[in-house]
Amino acid sequence: MTILPEQCRAARAILGLSQDQLAEASKVAKATIANFELGKRMPYERTLQDIREALEAAGAVFLENGVHREGGPGVRLAKK
């Protein structure tokens, strides 16, 4: 599943990660993350996967459209 820019921003916010920290964890350039979150460019699928995996490793869970509730895609914290 591809993540959306809004999910990336939300995941970083609930995890308390900066773009610099996500860039380091995902091995993706900060400029790529910033441009993605602003909707200026869509990274390659492999890059999105690296971002998603870094956020999931930090404790984010990505929800697909309509999962667990009505509504669009989302993000939440993993259970401890």
C-alpha cells in the first residue's frame, strides 16, 4: 500500500519525528520527504516503501480506506 503525503505528516507528528529524523531512519533525502509531504512530487514506489518502513519501525500503523472506521486512509500508533 502506498502512503499519502497526509499520512506521512500525521505519522511523523504522532511519533514526534522531524523530517531530518525520518530522512536518517529511511535513508531518503530530507528534500524528497519535504516535497512529498507538500504534494510537490510523488517519490518512486521504492522510496515510499522506505519511508513507510521507517515510520512503521518507529511505531506507526497505516490504515487503508475504510479500515476500522468509515472514512479515508489514516494512521495510528501501534499497541505497545
